[in-house]
Amino acid sequence: MSTTLIATQLQDGSDGASIQQQVAAMIDDLIAQLPNPKQLTDEDRRRIIARYTAVLEGNFIYWMTATYLATHSEEARMILIDNLLEEVRDSHPVMLRKFTMAANAFPRSEDVLAVHHTMTKMRLFLGRLQGVQSLLTMAFFEGLIQKFMPFLAALAAARGSAEMEYTDVHGVCDIAHSEGLFRAVLLENEMNPISADANLFEGVELLRDVFQNIMQDPAIELAA
Ligand SMILES: [Fe+2]
């Protein structure tokens, strides 16, 4: 189904099921590409955890906040507030830092720079404050993180860590977040509709690029 057709369906008030299915298929496709953690080198395991942390620790709350600023619908904003309150109250960045430090995989400058370009594109996209596209991107983000957790936990375990609070918490609670965010996409589109020629999946595709970048640093490929 073309992106334009989906945007038109959104405007016609469809239930959004096809969009949710398409996002779920993109997530499944990314997860299917993950390597077996046991077959990676220990340095590759370290780099993946480090790049994940370089992206998530400083950006998750920022990107969710940017989406809040882009969102006009009060109901959709309340869903984002619930997400943000949990992130801040339970200090998910602290949880992630504990996870990463226990796996001895705290990002080095080369890890941060390895995700620089794709992360910058995401920041600039969210800076354009497009409510529907930003909300869909966050729905994809939550769903992807939840399915990514067993892999991330396996990387840390293979590095000798038993600190799994971050992966345990995000493997479960973000399911509810993701469902709420899909509802928010539809609520927002009623109030602040996306134009028929816009790419509804623009942010989703950019975030997919970020995750592919977490998995595969181009510099590593060149060196191989
Ligand atoms: Fe979180």
C-alpha cells in the first residue's frame, strides 16, 4: 500500500489498523535481521550496547517531548504525558546507564560518533513539529524497543552482566505505551490532519535507519 494512500485513509477516518500492521511489519523485519548474540565478537556486543545507549539515554525523553510540542490534540497529549511521567518518575535514563555500565559498554566517543548522522536527521525531523508523523514515529519506537529487549539483554548477559532492570521493564510496559500512541495518531489526525502528499512514514523510516546504524556501524563494515 502506498504511503499516500495510507495518509488519505487517515484523513477519511479509517481505524488505523492498516497503519498499525504496516508498522508492526517494519518492526518484525528489523528484529528478523538481528544476528545471534552468541555469534558476535565481544567487541561487537559492546559496540551495539554502546551505540544503543548513545541514542536512547539522551534522546528518548527529548524526542517524546518534541512530539508533545508538535501535538495539538489534548487527548493525544495526555497519552504522551503518561509516557513522559513514567520515564521521569522511574528515571529510565538511570536504569539504562546502570544496564550499560554493568555490561562494561559505556559509549566511547567513537560509539557516539558512529550514530551521529542518522541521529541528527531524527532530531531535525522532530524539530519540524509534525504531530501525526511524530506520533507515529514514537509508536514505532516504543514497539521496536519492546521487541529489541531480549536481544539487548542477551548481549549484556554474554558480557557477564546480570543487571537487567532496564530490559525487564521495557520488555513489558511499553506494550501499553505503543497501543496508546497508535490511538494518539488517529486523535491527532482529526484535529491536525496530515496532508495527502506528506510521507506519513518519514520519521519511522529515519528511526529505522538509526536502529540499523546501531546494529551496523558503517566504519566496522569498511574495516571488515
Ligand atoms: Fe523508558
